[in-house]
Amino acid sequence: MANIVITGANRGIGLALVKNYVAGGDRVHALCRNPDQAAELKQIATTSAGQLTLHPIDMADGQSIDAVAQILGDTPVDVLLNVAGIIGGRIDSLANTTFTEDDFADWRNAFEVMTIGPFRLTQALLPNLLAAKGKVMTVSTQIAASTWDRGGMYAYGATKAAVNRLMLSLAIDLKAKGVCVATIHPGYVQTDMGGPNAEITPQESAAGIKNVVDKLTLETSGSFFKWNGELHPW
Ligand SMILES: NC(=O)c1ccc[n+]([C@@H]2O[C@H](COP(=O)([O-])OP(=O)(O)OC[C@H]3O[C@@H](n4cnc5c(N)ncnc54)[C@H](OP(=O)(O)O)[C@@H]3O)[C@@H](O)[C@H]2O)c1
């Protein structure tokens, strides 16, 4: 039974990952902003015989990230899944609009949630990851890649491109310690973020992500994957 830590666990891809790992018999620590309001997670927790616990986290709040590390104590962490994400502001093109201070405040928050937050959580849980020789998988997006040929979505694309580079650096730095680090495009997924017309279900995405995590090794650490296991050009 592996110990799995998942952010953004209350809905979308994160919730599907929780269900997948619980069904596989693993011990899941589900992190979300408001555990009291996470009805589906609470339901799973009551029926999964101690396999699932809920803890509060706000990825933009370093103190709440450190508090999770306190709660986990010396529990070895086999897999940390950084899933929480937001679009981070308007998706418009500069050709059609002007960005304001409010937009820039949204951008800074997007960096906290999707770039600095995953780093801080990895740092806070590093002793736990080292104890397990664990794996860190951060959910990114195809929009992070230089091969994505559309404009707009400035905050989202920039924060995800940044976290890709950041996770590659961590993969290099932690390789000798036995910790694998990688990023993944989860597909275009039917969630609140992806919308109902997206290409795959959260369950399909989660199954693909879990498969990639299972197969991740120190040799492939640092890669940017697609949810189907292929390498994503970057
Ligand atoms: N859906 C897609 O097609 C798609 C494509 C490419 C990449 N992705 C990436 O996949 C990941 C999951 O996306 P999704 O589609 O599942 O999105 P979603 O359904 O909108 O869920 C987003 C999750 O992130 C959490 N979150 C947002 N801000 C947070 C914060 N400050 N602290 C902690 N948690 C926070 C949300 O919690 P609350 O309920 O509290 O807001 C929610 O659990 C994201 O990183 C996204 O960028 C998605």
C-alpha cells in the first residue's frame, strides 16, 4: 500500500485520481481548500476503511503547505501529485484588449498556485519523498510547450511553462537522491476547467496519469509526458 498525496483532490482530475488510487488499494492523502465542503471526498473517506484522509491546503498560502507537512510527520510519500490549477485570469489576446493591474494580480496568484506552490509542497515533503524514494508528478498542459501554436492564455501558459522548467531542474537535482520528478499533459479533459466538450473523461485522464507514474523511473525522470504515456514535445 503506497502513500499518495494529491492536491486539487475535491473535483476534476484530482478527484478522479483519488478514486483511482483508492480503488487500487493505496493510502491517499487528499488535499483541498475546503475539506468540509468536499462531499464526494468525505463520502469516499467514510467507505474506504481508513484509506483516505482529507487535509486543508491553499496552494497560494505557504503556511498551509507547511501545515500539511506537519500533519504527515514522518510518513513516507511514494507519490506526490501536484494537480491543483486555475486558468489564472483572462484568456484574451493583447491584439484585442488591454491588461490591467487586476489582471496582473491574477497572474501573480496563478504563479503562486501553479508554479511556486508545487515547489513549496515538494520542498515541504522532501524528507517524506526521500524516505520512500518517491515520485513527484506535476500536472501541466500542452499549452506549456513551445510547439503550442496559439497565443493568448498568457498567465496560464507562462505559469505552466515555468513549472515544467522548474520540475526539470528538480528532477536533475534529486536524481542522485532517488526521487523521480516529471510533468504531464493530462489530455483535454471534461472538468469544470476543460468543459463538457473536452475530449476525454476525468477517469480516462486519471488512469493514464497513474499508468505514467507507475512506469516513471530515474532514467525517464525530468520528462514531459502526455496522459497516454507518450513523450510530449517541449
Ligand atoms: N481540464 C483540462 O482539459 C486540462 C488540460 C490541461 C491541463 N489541465 C490541468 O489539470 C489540473 C486539474 O485541472 P481540472 O481540469 O481538474 O480543473 P478543475 O476541475 O477546475 O479543478 C481545479 C482544482 O484545483 C483546485 N484549486 C484551485 N486553486 C487552488 C488553490 N489556491 N489551492 C488549492 N487548490 C486549488 C480546485 O479547488 P477548489 O474547488 O477549491 O477551487 C480544484 O480542486 C490543473 O492543473 C489544470 O491546469 C487541465
